Amino acid sequence: MSEFSDYFNFSERLLKRLRNKVDFSQINLESSVSKGVWITNGKLNIAEEGDEVLIGIRFSKKGKVGFVSSNLPNKFDIYDEVNRLSEKIDRTSKFEINDISPDVNAVNEKYEVRENGDKIEELNLDKLGKDANVISEYLQEKKTKTNNVFFGVTLIRNVFMDSTGSLIESKIPLINSLVTLVIDELNPITRYFQTGYTGTYSDLHSKLMDKLKDEINILHKVSKNTNKIIPKKYNVVVGSEISGLMAHESVGHPLELDRVFGREQAQGGSSYFDKGDVSNRRRIGSDKVNIFDDPTISGSYGFYKFDSEGTKASKRKLIDKGIVNSFLMDRSYARKIGMQSNAALRSANAAAEPIIRMANTYVEPDNITFEDLLEQAKDGIYIKSFNEWNINETRENQKYVGLEAYYIKNGKLGELIKDPVIEITTKSLWNNVAAVDKNLEFTAATCGKGDPMQGIPVFIGGPNMLIEGVTVY
């Protein structure tokens, strides 16, 4: 089977055969074309391209869920594997009961993100390499000690079908760039940029250059800076890069319902929520805190219209005026708390088990200006970007180290500060948010979860955010 239509027909036949074996089944069939280049200091390091077809079959039998995947080396192997797993389920009684069947009528839909200009299937590695090298040479001209530039493109075609008759087809072009640079004026600093979106490859250069031009000169100043902060409590304004990271790490992950129920406790950690606490509208922040996760943002790196079990995606309000409003859920976990899925089931590819994930997580902006925010802070510090962070396994205690940071004096930005450090609990962080401005910005990121690890594309975002009374050292 070499053509995608052959794999499609095979999947339909497989679904029919499974009807006599299992109670419910769903198939994700995916074909992808990927191309990428690495440039190091103006020289080609790696160039690679490939295409593959993957299939993942998820099924339930007697309330127990099985998953089988393959790159289809033999069209009979995968049915035999499903059959063997089905027979194992018949012989065991200790699996947790899970219901993955849909609670809506069958869905039939087709959607795609259109490419304008250069098409991924027509792009060659030579052009990718030349385009990436333009960025690398620019960074050399700006006196970086070293730089690595990756340009990657992937065209993903996915077909979802299930035994109720649903059929959802999608085509999404995923554009990704990673830039790592080192500047060493007086203090060596390393800066990492990720630019990612769904859409047209031709837009990548301008998106990346806009970001680099804004930062490269200030990074040289940061590298020369030796002005250490006086340790004490400050009113702290964090930039969108940090407010988005805080939302992703200390709100998004602990609100993944599989994590709350302990599914990945031995690998990725647990949550400050207990499964007995999920029915309570618990307050974790001030009334200035509103946090969303929205897979449907056009052009976003985490874009999708339907999740991996065919549930229609929509904007999800996780935190409403500081109070937990919703968890991230798939069908089986939502039913454990008497609710419906909000389309949070994703996988890195069709051959990986789908698990509950974020998409585009962000703090909602308000209507005040950045200048208003500084005036409200009055005397404090502004941390625009970070160079390291970590968070504990329950997502309660976290640390952020600033990269570009300034004193705020009398409501105005002052001199640069070197490496300010915030260590704070999730409760203290969000309960001390006093204001957010109107400048919503997003940053592309790759979110990791699962074992084996699954990295998936997401946006993190937010406005500038004022947190009062934070100990900084």
C-alpha cells in the first residue's frame, strides 16, 4: 500500500472487522511530510527530510481501553495485534473501567489550514538551508559568540474515523524555527527562541527577524550588566513570555484531569488538586486572574478543530476571576466527574497514545496600558524574559530567573538588573496578581508529557502582569 487512499480504504475495512471484536473503536490515520535543516555559525550541520504513514487504533471492550499503533509494515499485523490485545482484556478483571464512546452524534467534517506562497511539499532542503543561513549570518554580524538555527516544516494530513460513523479529515502545515545564541560581552548569556505557527512557510523569515531585531541589541547590554538586585520584597511586573509560562506550568498542567487522578504520578508528577476536590470551585488567584486554553486560535502553533477522539474543540476558560472553572478533560476522565469532554485529548502523532494536553494557554488581558501598569507598581522590578525556570512535581512551588530585567522607579523603567530570582508558591503567585495590561502576546513552545515522552506544539501567552509583594533575590 503506497498511496494514502489505499491506507484510507484499509482503515475502513479494519474498522468494520473490529465491530465484531470490540464494543467501540476509533482510528487515527496520519501521513506527514517533514523537512528540516540545522545551521551552526553559518555552516550546514544537518539536513533531513522524510515522509511516513502512521495509524493508531483505540478501542474499548467491557469498559476497558486498548491502544495499538503501527507504521503499517503489513496490513494483517495490526488486526492481529488488536485481536491479541482484545483477548487479553477478556482474561483480566483488574483494569480500571473507562468509557471512551462518544456522547454526540457522528461527525463528518473536513478542514485545512491553507498555505500561500511556498508549499511544504514543493520546498527543497536547499531553500530551507539558504533561508536558515540568512538568519545565522545575521546573528554572526551582530557579534554572537555562537548560534544554531533550525528551520523545520511538516505537512500533516489526518483522518479520524470511528465505529459510530464519524469521519473527520484535516490538513495542517506546521512551521517551526529554533534559534539558540550565545553572547559573551562580560557575562556569557544563552538565549533560546522558538517560532512556531500553522500556515505559510513564507512568513517565517519576517516573524523571526521581528523577534531577533527587538532583542539582539538589548542582549548585548544584558551581557555587560553586573547590577545585582537588592534582595527584598518588590512589586514585580512580568512580561508576556513569563505570564504565559506561569499559566502553562502552574495552572494548565495541574488542571489536566488525568494528572489530578494520578495517571502520570510516577513519571511527570501529580497536582495540587486532589481528585476528591474537583467538584469544588476552588479559588487559586485574585479576581484579576482569568486563564484560557483555546485550540481554535487561527494560525496558532497548537491549533486544531477536533481532538484525537473526534470531539469538537472550543475555547476553554480554566480560571474565572481567580476561581477554577474547568479542567482539561477527555471523555473517560470527564465522565468520572459527571461532565463532558472539552476536547483536550492529543498525541504527538497517530502512533502515540493520546493523552490529555493543553493547546494554547494564556492569561486574559485587561484594558490598561503598560505605562498604567508601571505606575501602579510604582517602585519594583520589571522582568521581561527569563533564562531558566523550574517547578516541583505537584506544581505548587516554582522558580523563575530573569534575563532582561529592570528596576521600576516612580512608575518608570530604570536601570538593568542582573539575574533576578523569584521563588514563589502557586497560591502566592496568583493571589497577588493586582493587574494585567492589554498587550496580549504569544510564544511558541513544545510541551512535554507522557512516557514515552510526547512533545506537542503549543502557544503560551499573556499580557504584562503585576504581582505585588514578591520576594526577589
